[in-house]
Amino acid sequence: MKIATFNINGINRRLANLLDWLAEARPDIVCLQELKAVQDAFPEEAINAAGYDAAWVGQKSWNGVAILSRVGEPVITRRSLPGDPADEQARYIEAAVAGILVASIYAPNGNPQPGAKFAYKLAWLERLRKHATALRKSGAPIVLAGDYNVAPTDLDIYPTTSWDDDALIHPESRAAYRRLVGRSWIDALRHLHPKERAYTFWHDKRMRWQRDAGLRLDHLLLSSNLKERLVEAGVDREVRGREGASDHAPVWMRLRDA
């Protein structure tokens, strides 16, 4: 089974890019972030025509997450992250798909920091940690996939000091990610490629794509009961270089059959 995550950065604007990649890569399950579309504007008909069922939570202008599947319809278990009833941002959806519990995650950016947005980011990641712990204790095989808006270590950002004050690499953001992963979750790409500089996001400014000045912000976290099934993981970085592309590239992993 091939599972991927992709911050599409506007699903309707980049629908052709998404459909091309789906046809080429043929992932079985895809978690999308930053749909930037209200619920009724999700292109369900085009996604279905490509061979995928879909579950999604839309939102005007920003946010929005989805789970696509060509191995059975996603059965939604959650449409939001628990822990703050007042939080109306569409950043989390969770569904059972083909025997695995899958979450599509779009964590807050947190800039500028310090400030309210950074405090929200840290609080959101702590809510995710608590919910992830509850999910893990269920014993289900789980994949937490998405744009975490954290480059966990210096290996996950190109050599530079220009981002030192950014929430994406701030020590508190990195500490929150470490607490989330702990000893119970496997970062698929890093597990299989412990020393590789593999980026998933390249800012549009300052020729960062052309210079390969990227960051690894998009992660696939697995529950420990899936560890032995993990056989391959990578980044489809060439997708980032196409005309009209998102500023992120898809990240994927392959699990052997149970």
C-alpha cells in the first residue's frame, strides 16, 4: 500500500497538477492540505473520475484538509482536532481506510513569533500529541500524515541562518514535534533515510527552488505496529518544479501487506 501526503496549496487552482500526479504516482491513500476551498467547492467529481473516493473539510480562503482513497471509501471518524471547542480552523480530518486509521494534518504556521499565532501553533501541537496518544492506546494501525510546519532538525533545512527566527524551526516548535513523536511514532522518511537531506517545501522567493534551498515540513508518522511493514519512502520533488505547482512536493511511503 502506498500512502502519500501533499500540501496542494489550493486544490482548484492546482487541480490539473494534482490529477497528473495521481495518474503517475498511483498512491492508494493521499492526505491533502491547504485546500483553500469551501466545503461545496471541493472538486469531488474530478477526484472520483480519477478513481478516488474522498472525505474532506473545507474552509474559505485558507486551510482545508482531505483524505483520498482508491482502496475503499474513507469512513470519517473525526472532522476536527479535539481539545478546543472554540477552534474553527479546518486543520484535521481522520478516517478509517483499508484497515488503517489515517489522519490528514495541517498544523499552524505560527508566524510571526512571538505572538498569538505562535502560541496557537504550540497549543495545537500539544492537542495533537494528546490525541495521538489516545489513538495509539487503541491499538489500531495509525498514520498521521501532513504538513506539520516544523523542520525537526538542522538536517531538515538547507544550511542557512536566514530562518533562525522563524516559527518553522524555532526551538519550541522543534521541542513540540519531538514530544509528539516521542518513542511511539516512526517518522517514515527519516527512519529509512536517517542522514539524507530530503526537502518537501521550497519558498517561492529568492530562487529557493532553483537553489534547492528547501525545508522538510511534511511528515508521515506511523504507529509502532506498522514499523515492520514500512519498506520504502521518498519525496516526488520533481512535482514542485512543474508549471503552476504548489510550493510543496508530495511525500510518500510504501507498506507491505499485513
